[in-house]
Amino acid sequence: MKNQSYFSGNLKFLRERKAQSQEKLSTALGITRSQLSAYEKGQTRNPTLNMMMVVSEYFKISLDVLIKVDLTKVQELRIREYESRSDKDIAGKELRVIVTTVNVNNKPNIEHVPVKAKAGYLAGYGDTEYIGKLPVFTLPNLPKDRKFRSFPSEGDSMYPFPENAIVVGEYVDDWNTLTSGIPCIVVTKTEGIVFKLVSNRIKEQRTLHLASLNPIYEPYSVGVNDVCEVWKYRCYISNDMPAANLPLEDIAKTMKAIHSNVKTLMDRK
């Protein structure tokens, strides 16, 4: 028996519960009024995972409840409990479902997001069609029971990796497991795809603290609602030979000292 989805009915119910017009909600969700109407009427048979996650986050109702529970038959007190629980789960696992592909042996692929596809990743990371079109590969030394994806190094966003390197990350499904200074590829709604040292401040501030290995850039914090995905760094692939120079830590200290000296000189003018 096919499992029933209550997404369409719940979407309409939640909108009317907040006394919102279709025009106002469609603007908030980043879609057209006609698209919203089609979702509510069930005319869109397979809403993208990304769209359902946007609705889930907007109404503070977990994705699991949004799809599996008929909210029109639930008492108001129970709905408030769902909203309260979802607020806690935003930093956990419940709202994130990873879209993946498998090879002929039913083993997970490593999907690579090339430069040309990078711009569309924010909209497509939850879309099975988008992910299914990405090039794939495998590596022999990675655990088979975990999910990996690779991203291109381009400009300053993935410093200190060489230009055009392939950076492989391990999917983090529970951000609460992050500790302090963990090197990660972070996908955010405002910054796009960046490589940072991540520190967990979810409990105290509901944020992740991001620090760059490039001393020129100041660290900053992002709210968990702004974070789409976190991939813990595992390895990188590059055609460039590592330079036999100073250790990265020494280079960082030197760059920081130069930056400080330049700032001092500028302040004296």
C-alpha cells in the first residue's frame, strides 16, 4: 500500500491557520501564487524535497510531521507541541534528508559539484533530478556506511586548497556533534559554499561559528536557519604538487602579522 502524503492539505491548513493570503505566503516561500495554489490543490504530484523543507522551516513544523500527519485533524495544543519540538530539531536531524545516488552495486556514489553546477547547488541540493545529473566517482579508502560529496576549489571560498582542487566532505546529519574548530564545507543561503573551521554554538546562540584559515578574513557566526548543509572535510584531490614551504600554521601567523602591520600603518595616516 502506498504511503499517503498530507503535504498539500497541511500547506493550505497552515497558511489559513496564520490567516495569510496565497500572495503573501508565496512571496515568503520564493514561489509564484500559481505554484502555491498548485501545491495546495495537490496538482504538483512530486514537490521537490527542497520545497518541502522550505515550507517545513517557515511554519516550524518538522518535515516528518508535515508529510505524515493530517494536521487538519489535530488539536491546536498538539500543533503547538509540534512547533516547539521542531524548533529544537532544526539544529538536529529531523529537517535534513540527504538526496543521494548509488552505483550498480547499490553503494553510495560520491557526487561531484562542478564549477558550472555550483551556482545551482543552493536550489538543487534537495532535488533528486539535480543531484542525479551530477558526475559521480568512488574512492577506495572511505567508509562505506557514510555519505560523501565533493566540491570544487574556486577563488577564496575554499582557501587554502589549490585552485580547481576537488575537496571531499563527509555529510554531517547532526550539527550538535560538531565540536570546536572542525574543518568543514558549509553550504549557507547567504554565503554559498565555503570552507571554514566550524565551532558549535547551537545550544547557547543557535549559531555555528565560522573561522577562515585565511587570516585576512574575520570569523563570523551564522544562524542555524541560514545553514543548508555541513560536510566535514575528509580529503582533497589536486593536480598541483604541494609546495615545500613553511607549514600552514607559520604561513597563517606571518600573514596575520603583515595584515596587522598594514592596518597599523593605515591608522597612522
